[in-house]
Amino acid sequence: MLTISSLTYRIGGRPLLEDATARIARGRRIGLVGPNGSGKTTLLRLIAGAIEPDGGSLALARGARVASVAQEAPGGAATPLETVLAADSERHALLAEAEHSEDAGRIVEIQTRLMDIAAHGAPARAAAILAGLGIGETAQHRATGDLSGGWRMRVALAAALFAEADLLLLDEPTNHLDLEATMWLENYLRNYPRTLLLVSHDRHILNAVPDGILHLSGRALSLYPGGYDNFARTHAERRAAEAASQARRAAKRRKLEGFVARFRYNASKARQAQSRLKALERLGDAPPAVERGNVEIDFPTPEGLAPPLITLSGAAAGYAPGRPVLERLDLRLDPDDRIALLGANGNGKSTFAKLLAGELTTMAGEIIRAPKLNVGYFAQHQIDMLEAGESAFQQLARLMAKAAPHQVRARLGAFGFTKDQADMASRNLSGGEKARLNLALISHGVPQILVLDEPTNHLDLETRETLVQALNGFPGAVIVISHDWDLLELTAERLWLVADGTVRPYDGDLDDYRRLVLGKSAGEPGKKPARDKSAKGKNMRRDAAAGRAKQAPLKRAAESAEYRLNQAVRQKADIEARLADTTLYDGAPERLAELGRKLSAAERAIAQAEADWLQAAEALEEMDKSP
């Protein structure tokens, strides 16, 4: 279907792809992965013909049709159904010709071709795709231009799916979807009858849909069989082999260099030394191994509060007076709760998140919050509301007004920001860096509850894994809304369903909910269906909870030691500044003696706090190493 031969493409003189080669057979479903900025989207544009390569070639099978999601969301007066139907250009053209043709023979040919391509069943198929992506019958007949940008992008995705091109190119298709639409799309793509090239940061989809992984790294392409997990294992083995080979080369180089240095000017050994020099030249420099990014996410440990953190009693919430989006809310949130909110877009998940975060007040009933409760709320729109001209440091420092600059930088460092990144204007940060900055900003008050609404949209695979680890290590409560299946499976211990104008516990697991959404479960929402699932996610969550309980005293000890250390360091700096005042030495020797005693005490306090922190940190490290 697609042959890529010695492909080269440069941006500003810098090669993004260089002598890249790969072959994708007809009917394959391939996941395209690689580090951020490696050129995945550029490769899709090259295949689609939107840009031209600087060298090499891209060859498609004769007559092959290529489809991708339009870069700009569709709009105008055409309905979503009409927009999707128009994506089949042949059907659209034949119907238009049949309507105006007066040639009886040509009309027969057109009708025969329309039957061949099942054109008369197209409206039902288009409607089914739109419904699967969450656009119901009523919305299908509204003007597309009246929909929000996210919903119009769903229409664009539906159009690309409906076209059933010979080669379908999808670049992060789940970014504008909720969990329910993501599950439908995954099921649809798993059965896609033609060739698919898919870019995604969703590990679950990359395991469920592709039968091969095309890895773009170091400006080259490598094709691996199977899904993402198989690729990750194979790639890790190759990296280990490359590292071992590099180590052997380095050892051999050191040995040769040592021989040359010793015997280069020894007449009897000169010939051998020259031979070693030639060997060194042939050996060359071993290429560096591909290294995984080391992004950090580490939420601060909050002050413990007695349960419950939040209690809802007959509560209702909404926006317009007298028209609640949610009502009959009778729920309780405790410090160790890990809850995923399920439910289709428009059912009120974000409304409930805002209620918990304190951005909405109740319209009826009551919500009781624990004293001193702090909620960290991550909303998608907050990323777009960052101050573009301000740095991460400036924005966090404004929120942490009482903190010293080094404390602000330490907090940013806990979210993977180097000094240079912390001082960079937000407009120049990548999407993933902006998402991590948002996580740092919502944690400024050391919250006991994290409410996260689609936190992974801009994160790559490695950073998503880091976020999972950070959430499992966070000792407070977590409420998460996400279309990322792995994030939900590996962090959520309870499920709440947002449906029918209320929120209630869902008595089932994610696989039960998948069957319910895809119409494979006979149960009703809230009814417990039959179970048949691997315990991987449940065991991981249980182990994470046990680990948090074991680590909590050590984390508190480390936090206490760090606080004492900071206090003592500031005290020492203050004393040293006073001792630097030359007027102090003109008289009042008792003041000088007193400052000397305080300085000694501060130094002892620093040494003790450092020892206590080191002891707690080492214990935590040993606990992390233990199985």
C-alpha cells in the first residue's frame, strides 16, 4: 500500500527525516510512535501530499485514496449528516450527476455504480458513525456551524471514517473525545477494513488497534510487529544490546588508546602501535543509545484531614437559575478515595468537577467541606488561559506569594522544569510542558483533593506513565475525568456514573462499562453485570494504596526535616548577615557572643535536619526498590 524510500525532509535546514525507509502492506493497521518533535505529524502530511519531501520518495498503490481529518473544523449551514455524506466524493458526484443527467444510458450506469458502492445505505452508516462519536440524531440535523469547536472536530473525524479510503491517516483522533466515544472509536478502528496509520499517545489504543508499530526516532523509521507493549519490550531489548555494544567498544577503545600511548615511540612496538591507531580509526565513535525522557511529576504531600473531606446531601448544581444540570447528589468523598467519573459528554461530568472544586455553589441541598480543605482543580481550558508572556516561575511565584524563590523553583522542579524552562515565556512551552505547568499551579496550595478533567490531552506516553505513578503516590483523594483507559484502570479504585441528571456509584468495573457502552452488556446503568477481567489494574491500585500507607510516615518525616532545614538555613543566613555588620564589633560583646551561640545552634539544627531528611529519604528509596 505504501512504500517509503530514502525519505528526507528538512525544516530550516535541520533534517527531521533523513534516508528514512519503510513499507506498509495493504490492510495493515499501523501505530506511528516517536518522541515529541520527532516528525510524526510531518510524516503524515508528507504521505497525504500536503508537503513535498526534500529527497527520496513516497509511493502509494495505484489508484489508492488517502483520507485524513481536516485540519480546520467544518462549519457553515450544512448539517453534520450532510457534511459526513459529502466526504464520499464519488457518491456525492454520482448523485449530483444523476439529478441533472438526461442520458438514459448514463443514468443506468450511475444507478449501477451507486448500487455497487452501497450508496443507498450511506445515510444510515453516516448516522451510525456520528452517533458512535457522541453526536445524536437531533444534533445531526443542526447546522454544523452552530456546534462548538470540539464537536465540529468530531464531525471532521466522522467524515474521515465514513470515506473509507484505502489509506486512513489519523493524528491523535481521541483528543476531542470523551471516554465513551473513545471506546467506540477503538472498536471501530480495530475492525477497519483497509489500511490505517495512527498517531496516538493512548497506550491502550496502541495495544488494541494496531498490528504493527512504526517507530520514528533519530530521523529514521523502524517497523515492529504487534502492539505497543510488544514494541516497548523489543525496543528496550535492542537498546540494552546497543548499550552493551557501546560499552564493549568503549572498553576496546580505552585498551587500544593505552597501548598506543605506551608504545607509540618505542621502535620495537611502533608497527603494532600504528596498527592500533588504524583500528581506532575504524572503530569510530559508537552512536549514542536512544534515551527515554526523564520527566518528573511529584505532587506535594498535603496536611492530613479527618474524613469526610466533602459530603453532598440532596445537592443540586447548574448554571441557569431553576435549571440544575445535576440534582439528588448524596455522596461522600474521603481522603483515600480514587474515583473515575464516567458518563457521556454533556451529562455533567465537568459540572460536578466544578462543584467539588468550589467553582460552583449548590442550587439546592448542601455541600459540607472539611475545615482547611484545599482542592486542586485541573481543567482543560486552564492551559489556554496561561499568561503567554509570563514564565512558569512568575506565574507560580504569584500564587506562592509567601514562598522564597528557591521554594518556587523546587516546586517547579518537582514537575520536571529546569531553570531555563522555568524562566521561559509560556507561549514558547510545548503542550506537554503547559500541562505540567498547570499541574504545578493547581498544587500551589498543597491540596488534599485533586480534581483532574482530561489531564493527559497534551502529554506523551512517557509523561502519562509518570502521571500515573505520581497519582498513585499522592496520599490525598483523586477525582479524574479522562478518555485515557490506562490512566483510569491504573489509578481509579471506584467508579461514579454521571447520567440521568445525577451522580451515583457504578457497581461494576471498566470492562463492564465498556460492554454497556458498546451494547454488549444486558445490564442497566448502575446494575452489576457479570465480571470477566484481568486483575492487573485492581492489583496495581491495591498495591499503590498499601504503598502510600506504608510511605506516609516516612514522607511526613522527610517533609518535617525539609521544613526544619529551610528554617535553620534562613536563620543561619540572617545571623551571618548581622555578623557582617562591622558596627557590631565596636561594642556590646555580649551581643556578639549571643549571635555566635545562635549561629552554632543553627548549624547544629541544619546538620540534624539534613541527617533526618537523609534517613527518611533513604528509607523511602529502599521501600521503592522492594517488590
